[in-house]
Amino acid sequence: MEPLVVILSILAVLVLGGVGFVVAQRTRRQQLPPPPAEKTTQTKPPQVRKAPPAKPVEKAPPSAPPVKKAPPTKPAVKAPPTKPVEKAPPAVPPVEKAAPPVEKAPPVVPPVEKAPPAKPVEKAAPPVEKAPPVVPPVEKAPPAAPKAPPVVPPVEKVAPPVEVPVEPEVEQPAPTAGRLVRLRARLARSQNVFGKGLLAVLSRDKLDDDAWDEVEESLIGADVGVKATADIVAKLRERTRVLGTGTTKQLRALLSEELTTALDPSLDRSLKASPVDGKPAVILIVGVNGAGKTTTCGKIGRVLIADGHSVVFGAADTFRAAAAEQLSTWASRVGAEVVRGAEGADPAAVAFDAVKKGIESGVDTVLVDTAGRLQNKVGLMDELGKIKRVVEKHGPISETLLILDATAGQNGLSQAKVFTEVANVTGVVLTKLDGTAKGGIVIAVQQALGIPVKLVGLGEGPDDLAPFDVHAFVNALLGDE
């Protein structure tokens, strides 16, 4: 009996130990902390009711408040602990009489129930990617009618500031009367030949052939010309032979008379610049290249304006590009108008338009500047004749002035002869007379052509062109008494 009790006690202990082990394991598993929940999705342990799926959040309008997040899932409810198995009271069997000894049976060990294997812990579900918010399809609004462009009032265009050209100051030239007397110092080179050279020879006590030869050489060297020199010397010899060689003052008076006679004071040296029959006078300017023709044309305009005439310039020199600009500069200084054509235009057409403009404007004089040309160029000389014929359709030409370079000497005579045949030259303008000692060219031109010298140029200034006066010119040549 005693062994049986021992066996039962052992079995009870084993059973209780197994049950306690199982309970401890289950209690330990329940006390473990739940795995950390993700921000977006809570780990759902077994036997926990899943949270209802979140409704798709409609896209809130720009001004709507932010959408609230779903509340986190409640933690799983812990199972109540298992009650311990109560121990059965030990059964006290009635004491029986001792039985004969029974062979000990091997201890029957009841099979120990294995604890059920622990359920594998479910791995936390992978984080669920946040689904993009479901945006309900937005119905396209019907296309709006095109907006009418805003009505902009017309903007008044503001004209850019116009630069007003500054007109050059109009000059008023000084009157021409006595201008040659004021410029007599410009004839100093010629004065050395006539006033000092000739008077020095004529003042000798004895005038032999050698002395008269010196007089002839001086006059020819001054471009007086052979014929004019011979006439002057012959008259001087006769008068000194009759009257004798007197004082220097008497000799000077004698020489002055002979030079004045050679220059012929009776010739008309005035410029015909007054209107005729209600039409302006037309003055045609001709000459060779390099004689200062265009410059002299501008200076003649100043002379006429200084004497009270109104002038229109015609730039018919269309071969030289700078000629029209040069003439315009001269005209602007005295407030005169210029008629010009394109470069290479027909000179006769420009001259015709200039005269027409002068008639319309009612001016006194039209000055027509022509191109410089050599006297041996037949085509150019014929063109000069064409200009003359075209201009004469408005009326006769009042003056044709030939511009000669005083430094050209006797070559100027051949030029003058050809121009006279083509253009009917009525007067000569000698330029650059201050730059030469050959002032006798004035006498040579008049003696050879019978054409008076009407103007002489004695410098580069605008008012250095003077009307020719015979007595003033001779006095300037001979110098002071």
C-alpha cells in the first residue's frame, strides 16, 4: 500500500508540474509587450477585430481643413489566467490485514502529456504603403467663351522731338564802294615792279637805251604784254624827251597817265544785275578748272547782296560732287537760295530750273555756276553753248563772266579767247591777284580781247573780291607819292 501511495504522489507531482509549466508559458506569452505599431497601419494581432477600412478621402478644396487620421486600433484583450488545479486529498484506504507480500510491479509512469507546441508568433504585417488619395474625377467645365479683349483707349502717338536745325547767322556784307582802296596793300608784289622798279629807272639823270630796255623788261615781266609794253614805252620816251626828266613826282604822274590810258577807263565795268522786263538778270559763270570759279561765284553773290540786290544761285556744276555743297555754304551765309540737281544731272536742266525759280521768287539776279572745263575740250565747250541756249528760253543772258587765274599769266589769254567764241564773254574776273607780281595781266587781257576786267580777287576772305577801279588800281601799283 505504501508503494502505491508513493507512486500516486509522484504522478500527482508530475501532473502538477506539467500543468504549471504550461500555465507559466502561456502567462509569459501573454505578458510580452505587443510589437510597435506603424505610423500609418497598426499591427493586428490574432483574434483582434480588424478596423474597418478607411473611407477614401475626398480631395478637399484649397481652403478645407486637413483630413483627420483614423484612430489607432485597440490592443488585444489579455486572456484570464488559468485557475490552478486543486490537489485531491489523499485517499486513506481502510487498513486491511496484511496480505502476503506482493511482488513489486514496476512503477507505472503515466504518460506525460506534452505541452501543446506554442503557436508561432505571427510576423508583423509589412507596412502598408499609403494609398494615394483617391481623387474623384472632376467633370470638365465647358469651355468658357473667349474673353473679349479689353478695350484700350487709343494712345495718342507722341511725335519725337524734332531737332530744329540751327540756321547759320545771315551775314550782311559791307558795301563794295572803295573796297579796292582798302585792299591796295594786297598789291605789294606788283607794286615792287611798277612803283619802285619803274620809277627808280625813270628817275635817273640820263635815260639811255639801256634804261629803256630795263623799263621794257619790267613791263613784260609783269605780264603787261608785248604790244601794250611797246605802246607804253614809246609814249614815255616821247614825253620825257620833250618835257625832260623832272622830279620823281612828275615821273610818277607821267607813268600813271600811261597805265591808266592802257587800261581804258571808258569801258563799262559795272555788273548788269538788275531785272529786265520783270525777269531777273542772269549771270553765267564760266572758267577753267582750278581758277577758283565756284568760290568766286559765291563771292560775287556777296558783292551783289552788299549793293542791295537779291540773288538765287544755280549749282549747274554737276560733275564735281563738292561744288553744290560749296555753293550752298556760300549762299547760306547771306540767306540766298540754291537750286541744285543730283550728281551727274544735266547742267543745262539745272540752269533752266534755277532761272525758273528766280522768276517765281521775283529776285533781281540769278547766278549760274558751271563746271570747270579746259578750252581745248571740244565736247565740254559745246555743252557750255547748250547751257546758254537753254537758259535763253527764259530770256537773254545779262552777263557771262570769265574767271581767270592771275598767276596763269599769258596762258589766261588763250583761255579767254576760246571761251569768248563759245559763250560771248562780257567781263573778266581776275582771281589771286594778291599772290603774284604780274599785275600787268589786267592790261594784257583788255588789250588783247577788248573785254573789261570787272572784278579782282585780292585774298581768300569772303569780302576780298573788289569791283575793278582803274585809278585805284594804278595808284596801288605805283604806291604812295
